[in-house]
Amino acid sequence: MAALQNLAPKQRAVLLLMEVLGLSAAEVAETLETSVAAVNSALQRARATLAHRDSGVPAALSATQEKLLKRYVSAFERYDIDEPVSLLRADATFSMPPYALWLQGPTNVRTWMLGMGCGCRGSRLVPTAACGSPAFGQYRPNPEGGYKPWALIVLELSGDQIAGVNSFLDTETIFPKFDLPMELPT
């Protein structure tokens, strides 16, 4: 299981928003509608939980999980939404910080991806990792040619299924931290 899955949801959100996106405690408090003290406490508890794990290195992905990721990427790039949705757990979540978008369940994710999310059609994914979880730099087609950054997609795995899809949109801040290029050629 990825390191993040050992954290409580609020701790995970605070850690990702502050450590990955680089938001301040005040910005995270406003986003999560809580106090700065609560944010700092959650961050401290998240760091302590991760520090006390038996190993600082995330467990390697199983062959089944590797196959799952290949299926996800292939289907997403073809925009065959039924395939990646079929890889989701029944209680899987989908979020897009900093927006308040939060969905639960494959049916809701499918509906959104085929509606408001259809702008992702034609995207390319570049693999990376974030906080011990598989992640992808998502690039949308650029009308001027090639592909432009859109999101860092961080997947939460649970066995041989996807438990969460988190798309972080601040690519100008995030992509350099992951050595992801700011454009892809055609």
C-alpha cells in the first residue's frame, strides 16, 4: 500500500497541498475550511506517521498493479472512459484541487469525464511518482502544436484497484518539482 494510504484523509490532503503544491498553512486552512493550527497539527501528525513507517521506501508495485497502470494510461490516452472507470473501486474518489470538485464512485466519475471533463480527450500521460504513489503528468493537446501541461494525476491504489484519482492543476509550480517538461512535442 502506498505511504499516503496510512494517513487520515485530512492529513493526506494537508500533506499533498503543502508538500506537493507548496501552499501555505493559511491557504490550506482556507481551502479545507479549518484553522491554521489544525492544518499545522495535521501536517505534523502526517509527517510523524510517515517517519514511523518500517521503511521510508514505498513498496514496489505488484505485477497486477503495473498491469493496472498500463491499462489506465492506454485507456485514458484513447479516452475510452469505460476502461479506466472499470479499474476504480466502488467507493473510489476523484478530486481536482484547488477546485471543490469531489466525486465518489465510478458512475459519477464516468459522468463527469464524459461531460465537463471531456476537455481531457487526446491527452498524453508521462509517468512519475508523488508521495509514494504512482502519478502522471497530464498534457492536453495544444492548438498551436504539441501538448501543454494540464495536471499532475496522483493515483491511490488499493490492491488491484484504484481507490482515488487526484488531479493537481498548478502545473507551473508542480511540474518543475517532478522534472516534468512544460510541453510535449507532437
